[in-house]
Amino acid sequence: MRVAVIGHTGMGGKAITEELVRRGHQVTGLARNADKAPQIDGLTNVGIDIFDPASLRDALRGHDVVVSAFAAGHDLSPDTFYRQAEGTRRIIGAFKESGAGYLLYIGGVASLYTEPGVQVYDSPGFPGTYFGTAPAPFLHWLGEITGVGLFHESAERRERGELGPRESDPVIVGVVDSWEAIPLLEGCRIALDLFAHRTDIDWSFLSPPWLYRPGKGSGSYHLGIDYVPMENGHPAGIDVPDLALAVCDETERRALIHRHWTVSGAQENF
């Protein structure tokens, strides 16, 4: 198939692109920094700004599937929310005008449900419990992508044995519970609203679980619909390579059109 990957130079997009190429698909990678992407057989790198809808529309034409791994950023700036929400709107518009076949959009955990009518972002334990009980590797990763030293400090407390497995860290809880907004997660939640109930295009919306991070992967995953995956009473996770497997499988099977879905991985990794 011909598959376009928006954001193919990012963490998830890169892994998805590599797996698609490995499977023999012809991949068009679309990113602002496409010139930094590797030159490999089966991959065409195209520099694109998703806020230029005409150029994006033209780049998407002729593709069987479009995978959006677009993420506006990990800081707490309101601009991140705007770029995620408006960027998604423009991706949908360009996709529809392009005539491409199927749009698989990767959003965030905030839009998953913890119970009927209650999304993660609105649940009583968010954000404190989610951040406060996270394992050290995930916290270190958060520290790397956000530049917030608080996450590294919490990870180091866990590594020194000052906190038990999944024991909540009161220091990090006290800080994150005071945050008035988490723009990327809110932007991804709004993104789901832009897809919900649409039948004029073929789409699906993948919300990764809370503990989505780099790792070796297990070569397998568990599929879920609408609800945050849990393991032993805690939010589940998945390594990047396993999420890439799930995305590529759905790219080929197209079994989840018009569905909001998630995946989780081998829990011994978390």
C-alpha cells in the first residue's frame, strides 16, 4: 500500500514508519524537519507544514492510508493546545480534500474513559495519581521530553527505594495537582471531538495508554475500545515498538474504522 505518516521524525512516527517499510509498504514521511530523516528504500521524505492545508492536501493525494503521529509539543504553553486542536482540524480538512483512503489519528490518553461519561482528564485521580504512581523509567522519559526536573527527581527517589512500587510520590502530586492545564493532552482530547460521529471519511482514533514510552517492546499488544487500559488497579502502558505494531496491523486490516481505540503491552515491562 501507499501510506503517508504525518510526523514521521518523532518518537512514535519514526517507529511506525520503520515498521511499515519493513512490511514492504511505500511510505511518504511528512514532517517540518523531513530533511533530517534517514534516506531508506521505501521511504520518501517530504517537508511539510500542516498549517499549509493546500500543500498537505496535495501531499496526501493517492495514499491508501494516512497515519497522523502529529504532536504539537510537551510544554505547558497555551499555544500547544491551539496547535494540537487547530492542527488536527487542518489535517482532517486536507485529508478529506485529498481523497486518501483511511485516516488513522494518534491522540492521547486524556480522551479515554475511566467510567461511562468520565474521561481520564476529568477523573478524580488525574493528574496527581497518574504522575505520582508512575514508574521511574516513565518519569525519566517525561523529564527528557518536557525538560521538567521534577520528573527526574521523582524517578531518582524511586530508584533509591524511598518509594515502594506504585506508592504515590507526595512531592510530585503536590506540584502537578496545581497545574491549571496540560495543553497537549487537552488538545488531543478536543481532537477526538473533531472525529466523533463523522461518517464522511474513514477514520479511527488511537489513544495510547498512560504509560506510553520508549522501550524494547514485547512483540505483542492487547486491544481495547474507549476505556483506559488498567492492570492490577493501575493505568497500563506500552512500549513504542508494540504500539507501532498495532498501528501497522490496523493500517493493513482496517478493522476499527470509526472507532476510538487503545492498546496496552506486556505488563512486566512496567
